[in-house]
Amino acid sequence: MMSTQPGGVLRVVAGESHSLALLKSGQVLAWGFNRDGQLGDGTTEDRHTPVFVKQLGGRVLHVYLASGGLHNIALLENGELKVWGSGNKGQLGIGGNQASLFPVTVQGLQSSVTSAAVGRHHSLAISGATGALQAWGSNVYGQVASSNTAAEALKPGAVILGDVLLVEAGWYHSFAIKV
């Protein structure tokens, strides 16, 4: 069993109703509201004390959580993105609108991911050495940079910006800084 003492914690991120802690071991703890499986423990039970996120499949380098969203992203050491929680707007990038109680791999990313961001109902990732940006999820306000604001992007799609250094997301918007 890994230590959950403060000395073992690298980063804590807090959302509207749940929180995540990235441990030095590369494991992730979660606690709080869990209606859509956003704690990643295989249940929908709320947790008042931290539980380990299960089935991550590798060492986590970074965790991302939206302040008003109910889904999470973990960037693994091998550049893979794992997502879990609510998927009602396609924000998990797994080809549908279903929730996931365990971390699953985002489908269709161009190459190894270097950074990501999480909005309320959308997600973004920077891939590879070229800084290619991809986005998926709700596009009601153009947050995934598609001209079709009536549709949801259920899988990652390319955002034509060129070399992207940094990406961030808010509730209903996104921004990127180019190299």
C-alpha cells in the first residue's frame, strides 16, 4: 500500500465537487462526489476519504480536472491519455456519450501527448514534437474549434493552429499559446 501522507503528494487539483491528488509514486487518489464515476474507483459512491483511481495502466505524470466538470484526464509517462467520469457531451473522447467508472484510453490521438486541458464538457491535448492540438467534446460555444457548434466531437479532432506550446480550458472556452 502506498503512503498517502502529504510528503508523498506531488499535486492536488480541486473541481466543483471532487478532488484528485497525484502521488510521487505516479498513482492518483480521488475523493468527493462520484455520480458519474469521476473518482475512477469503479463505483458511483461518493467518498469522504481518498480512494485510489484504479486501472490507470501506468505511471501518471500529470492530472487534469475542470473546476465545474465531472471528468478527469491523466497523462501517463508513455504519453497516453486516460479519461474517466462523465461523458455526456463526448468529453471523454471515446466515441460516445457514456460515462466511464474507470480510466480508459482516449481514442484517435495523433501521437504521444505532452500536455492536456479539461473544460466543463470538453478536453484538449497537445501531441508530439510538432505541438499538434486536438480537441473533443461539447462545441456549443466553439470550444473545440469546429465550425459546427450544434455538434459534439466524440473523438479528438485536429485544431489548425500550428505549433502549440500551452493549452488551457475554461467552462465553455479554450485558449492556446503558439510557439
